[in-house]
Amino acid sequence: MSAHHHTLEVVRFCLGNWPAAVEARTVLACRQLDPDTPDPALSDLTTLPGLSPDAHNAPRLVLEWTDGNARACWVVTGPVTLSTLPITTIHPLPPLLAMRARLPGVCALAWPANAHEQEVILLMDLTRISKPVAC
């Protein structure tokens, strides 16, 4: 968390039609997924749950991250941007909702004040999603 203005630096991307983000400090790199990569080769990479394969023909990218011990990669939908969220806009999931959520890894929701049409951002904890793939 940034000490300046009490914000959390995040890397934003999409999961299908949903805006999502992870803490920026965990992200090591982001690279374009080669469009000529055959689908069987994609089995070596893990697509985050909820990402539809045809998400508005948006570019698919490889997000490389670390939990402090190991490096892993996930396929996400672009664009990928660096952003800050005021901590007052971040709301942890209530325990019952967290337990019943169908999208693993969602740990909080954010409603930024400058969001268009009350956009909700899914804050993800990638360590809660099983089977990350080594890069």
C-alpha cells in the first residue's frame, strides 16, 4: 500500500467482462500472448477462472507474478494497466459471500469514485487460485 494518499497500487485487467486487479507489488511482468500459439500449447498456461475465450476479441496477455516464493503465469484479457485505488473504495468480501463465491481468488470488491457507470473491480488474490503454471 502506498503511504501517499492511502492508496493501493494495482495492476488492472479483465476476466471476461469483469474488471479485475491484483496488487502491483506481486506482478513481475506482462507480455503479449502470441496469437499464433495453438490452443494445445495454451494448456501449459492457466487461464484465470471466469475468462471467456472470446472476451470481445480483447488481446490475451500473460501476467507473470510472484507470491514471494515462486514465479507463476496466468492468461488474462487486456488491456493491462497500472493504477491506484483509494483504500476507502476497497471492501473485503463478507465471510459468507467469500465462502459461496464461484470465482476463486476474489478477495475484495472496489468501487472507485471515478468509475464509469458504477464499475465494480474484482480484487484478486492469485495465491488462492490453484495450479499456477511456472513461467
